[in-house]
Amino acid sequence: MFYHLLKYVLLGPLLRLVFRPRIEGLEHVPASGAAIVAGNHLSFSDHFLMPAVLKRRITFLAKAEYFTGPGVKGRLTAAFFRSAGQIPVDRSGKDAGQAAIREGLGVLGKGELLGIYPEGTRSHDGRLYKGKVGVAVMALKAGVPVVPCAMIGTFEAQPPGRKVPRIHPVVIRFGEPLDFSRYAGMENEKAVLRAVTDEIMYAILALSGQEYVDRYAAVVKAEHEAAAKQRRFRRRPLS
């Protein structure tokens, strides 16, 4: 109930008013039945803009940190994400990927839409990064189509670190569903999972027009943070 209240009364109209998103290819999202919507991830705003424009309810796998923050703010954030239908996923430890897949398959098993960011984290520089194969595992195990989606302009509207979005044109573009039924029963083949994931990422790239980096975003982000920390250390005055 709160999901629909957010979408149609509280948050949805506000997002449409502020961002005035242009929607393209909405007819490619199935009107019924299970499907995965796989998109690029440029901004915190992505979590709310895509659900606001879809006609159907969509459930995202959200990082567990959104549900475990301390204090009143943390509890309010957790309550908000749960009410919005988001599922917490612990991304630490060797079993994190399997937990996310189990949760995602549970959503698809109910015939619903599942939202996934195959990059695994927000892009820190606006580029599109290599996708993780969990999206391929779920698509093949559940036997569902994957709808590629490109968020355009959300990085400029709310880049990482910016709390209040700025006014900036936004385009949300959906592509034709990708059918991977030819790979049925091959969800344990590493080469197949990589091929399926790369096909999904290429479809997102074709829609978004981003620069592509064939490395995982989390690895590149960690390298940048380490380099920035080293530069700060070098600039520190000697005592």
C-alpha cells in the first residue's frame, strides 16, 4: 500500500515535476509476467525515477547498508526502502552473490518485475562498467526476458556525494527485451554467463551512449579512492 502511496501521491509526482523525465520505449516492458529490468546506475535518484515511470511495480535488490544505518535517520531510511518494496542484500562475504540470486529468483517466481544494476554499484565517473554475471544466472534460471534500460542525465542531476539533486534533463530509455531461451539449462557454464552478461551490457551501452570500461566498477572506484588518499598523505605537512 505504501509503495503505491509513494508512487502516485508523495514521491512520484514530485520526481516528475522536478526532473520532467522523457520516457522512451516503455512499450518494451512486459505488461504482465516475470521479467528483469537491467539498467546502468549513475545516481541515487535512479532508485526512484525508474519505478516512478513504470506502469507496473518493480522490486530492486538494494545494498544492505541502506537498511542498517545508525540512529533515527538510519531507521527512517530503512523503513522507507522496505516500504518501497526494496530487498536488502549483503554484498560482503563469499555467499553474498548467492543470497542476491535467491532473493531475485523469489521475486521472479511470483511473476513480478525485478530491477537490477549489473554493474553492482553506482558509477563514480559516469562511465559504464563491466557487468557481474548474477543477472545472467537469474535470467537463465527463471527463464525470463531481460529489458535493458538506460538512465541518461541522472549523473549530472545528482552525482555521487551530492545530496540534493539539481535541475537537469533526464531521459529514461527502455530497449527491446532480450531473449536468452537458447541458453536454457546452461546457467552453470561460466562462458555462457559471461556472454549473456556482456550482451546485456552492450544493449545498455547502445541505449545510453556512455563510454564503456571493461573492468568492474568497484575495483576501479577502490583504486581511485586509494590514489586520492595517497595524494592527501603526500600533501600533509611534516611535523
